[in-house]
Amino acid sequence: MEDETDPGSTWEPDALPGFERLTLPLEPDFEGDVVATLVRRAVEPGVATPGRDAGIDVLYVHGWVDYFFQTHLAAFWERQGARFYALDLRKYGRSLREHQTPGFVTALATYDEDIEAALAVLGHGPKPSSGRRLVLMGHSTGGLVLSLWVSHRPGRADALVLNSPWLEFQTRSVGRWMLEPGLRAQAALAPRSHLVNVDLGYYVRSVSNRYDGAWEIDPAWRPDTGWRTTPAWLSAIFQGQERVSRGLGIDIPVLVLLSTRSTAPVRWSPEMMTTDSVLEVGGVARRVPALGSLVTLVRIDGALHDVTLSAPAVRDVVWREISRWVHAYVPAPTAAAEPEPTGVAAWWRRTFGAGRPSRRGVRAPAPARSPRPARGRSARPTA
């Protein structure tokens, strides 16, 4: 793997074994210094990346109260021949600092700076330099953020994969319309005040190996009952979802992965081990056609909110569907055109046409072939 990072930046060992991270300084905001963090498989000097290279870079963005820990997702993309990178957004996970309000922004467009900083490292800035194809993948809130980003930047990415994207509020558009006026007023008066916390920790129970799940999750970066939301942040979410409802016009292929069923997180139920206990998937599914003109929706039976954290048999379906979609919609690199000949070779081609190259560097004309006899008749010499 080539390192396309600026010379002044430094990759450091990550908390995940076998991975490394790069801190991306961003413009300070009213709370002070701000950073994002890029994560990738550790690069061993002088060791080539195993397997084929499909010429694809993948950038993954997490959801609300989340961070990148899905090493199995990185392994899947690497089996596809892709280079995988994950981005911990400002005030999340590796990027969260003590002086910051976790996850707080007043507009989803704020994350544009985080995304651009990461893409610059990958060679996919406004003036791409890598020559590789770019696939963006977002989960939940990250899916909403990336959908909005792509819609305003045609031609920057080649494909978009959305894992249970938060395209619509749990109470659907009616709930947004009822809540938004009061929420905007509260956001203007006390943007960082805390709203009522409705997260009772059931989703973490379904995925964390400290409870009924199978995954090792850091409670410092992914608290069991989440963070209490703020009116300014939720107002920004509502504005993003309203833009989705009006249609985004995304001009690249989009894959949406979504569970077939939801379970309301009002009390624990074993069904939360096989359903989405965070989003109301019916409302999200209704918003999918508004993303763009070439959208594939895959509903997966037994999937959790993060479909890649589902049971092994369900994950097999996820991998199969992503792989099939990538082969169908992420275009293969075009073969380089044969350079035009020069000198004697160019004169020979103009005079005699293309032929077999001789050992002396001049193309000898190909010998003429005898005409093939017509089927059912023998060839006879002519007089």
C-alpha cells in the first residue's frame, strides 16, 4: 500500500491491533481545538498488500454515539481488493476531547471539513491525484451525512453504500413537523442544553460482548445509554432529513442495506437480537427512492441496526449483497490505450497497416490467409 499522506503527518499505532491512526487537525470552533481521526490497516514498510488490488478506496463514516471498531468490515473490503479507511468524526471516539460536547454540531455541513481532510490524505481531494475509484460507506447518521455530501459534489465519488442510514426520523415526517418549530427555538436560546434521553441501552445490549452481543465495544467511546442529544444537533438532523425528503439527485450508484423489521426500544425483547432497535425501518425505506436515480435497496431478514454486526449467517448475506453490487455498479478500471507508434514503425503502419512486429523493430505484414471453404463443400482449385 502506498502512503499518500503529507510528509508532515504521522501515522501512529491504534487501539485496534493491526491498525494505525492519523490525527487530522481541523479549524477550531467555539469550544476550542477540533480534530478528526483517520484509521487504516497498519502499513508494514517494504511489505506489499496481500491479494489483488481492485483500484478502489473505501472511506467509512460511523453513526451517532459511535466510532470505528468493525475490523471485520475492513477485512471484507480488503477481500474485494479495496483499500479501507475509517473516519472518526470530530467529537466522536478517537477525536473526542475533554473540552468538547460529545457529537455536537449545529449543521451537518460542518462535517464537510472532516470528510475533505480525510479524502485529501487518500488522494481524492477536489483535484484527485490517486487515479483510484472512491466508494463512500456510511452507517446511520454517517449515512445521512455522506448522502448530503455526495449530493452537492457530483463526480467526486464513484459509489455510495449506506448501512441503515438515518434518512427519516423515527416518528416520520409528521413527527418532524410537529417537533421542529419548538426545537429550533430551543436551539437558538440554549443550543447545548440536554434533551430527554430515550436511549435505555437496549441496542448496546444486543451488540456488546459485555451483555448479549458478540462485539468488543469501548464504553468510553460508545456509552451504554448513549449521549443526551442537544436541540441544535437534533435540529441539524431534521434539516438534513427534510432535504432528503425533497430529493437529493445523487448521480452515482447507491446501495442501501436495511433490516426487514424494527423493534421499538421501550423495553427489552429477544427480538432486538434480530431487528433494528434504533430506527423505524419502514420510514427509512420510504425515503430511499429520494436519494437518486440509481438506488438499490436490500432488506435483510434478521439484521441489526448496524447490519454488519448481525449474526454470522446474516452477515454472510450482507457480504454477498455488497460484493454482488460492487461487481455490478463500481466500474472496472479501463485498460490503457496502446501508445501510437513513432519513427519507422509509424511510417510502416501508415504504408502497410498493422502487422506482426519483427525482431528488428519493424512490423512485418501478416501473411494472407487462404479463404475458408464453404460449409458442406470441398475446396477445389480454380483454373
